[in-house]
Amino acid sequence: MRYLLNIVLILTVSYCKAQSVIKPLQSSETCPPEDTNCYEKDLNNEFEKFIGTWKFQNNNTEITFKLKKEEHYQTSPNSNYQDLLVGEYQYIENGIEEVNTLADFDSSTISGFQHNLSGGVFTYNLPTYCDDNSTSSEIKITLSIEDPNDQYTSGKVILRHINDDGIEKLETCIYDYTNDGDDPNARISIPDGNYVFVKQ
């Protein structure tokens, strides 16, 4: 009988330790960075409306984003889990392709923050240099954008999903956020600005 009680006790303790604490991504209470039993989850499926292929085209500028949701991502074996919005992009200026990482979108060797577009920070207030047609209660998503040719060059992308008479669009603010590296003039290829992408 004592042997049976010990087995039940061990199983109960193991079961309790294996339980994950799930916290909504939009919550102000985040997981401790090294808590492997904690999961910051997109409980309300806010990322879903951002998934897909999006294109901005104006005069000589063309930008394409491909975005997908990556669930239960862990940056290292000792970190917490989180849902991310990730993807790749193409930038063409005056007919010249400046950047194209779209081939990496479905790569089985690339995941999470290794993508050139990645993140999922819920944003409510935009920086003053971004056009903001939203209310402060409306969720926008902030991603990092990486330059595939320079690991120290990066920027921010803030996405707002809108439905314009049945046409899905992303009001997007893109700006350079490079603060590392040796070249003081290094910056992302896409110029800072506000762009409206249309779902393809």
C-alpha cells in the first residue's frame, strides 16, 4: 500500500510540475524569461487577421510582406514559450530588387526570431512620427524587420489591420531602429514612412 501511495504522490508532483501557466499576449503580466512552464499565447487570435501576403505599390516602390503565425515558440531550451507573428519581405525600388527574403518563408531551418520579420508586441499608442488613424484601445502589432545582409541593421514595423469596404489592408509604419554595428550610416533598405498594404 505504501508503495502504491508513493507512486501516486510522484505522479501527482510530476503532473503539477508539467502544467503550463498560460498568459494572454496582450496582458501586462508577462512570463519570467526563464520559466519553461510559462506560455504567452495569442488567446484571442489577434494575429489571424495579419496572416497572408500583403503588397504596397506606389509609383516606383513595391514592398511585399508574407506573414504567418508561429505558435509555442521557444527561443532557447531555458526560456518561456510564446506565439509570434513572423515572415519575410521583398523590396523593389525603381525596378531594382533591393531585398528579397521571401524564399525563406517556408524554410524548415528558419523559425521564430530567425525570420526577417518577427515579433508580436501588442501596441496601443504609436510614435509621433507614425500616422495614427486608430484609437488607443485598438490593437496594433509591432514587429522587428532585419536586413538580411547586415545582422546589426534593423527596424520596426507597426501594423494596423483595417477592412476598407471589404478590402483587407494593413496601415503600416516602418522606421529604422539600427543602434549597433560599426557603420554610423547603416540603416534598413526600406525608407522610413507610412505605407498601406493590400491583402493579395
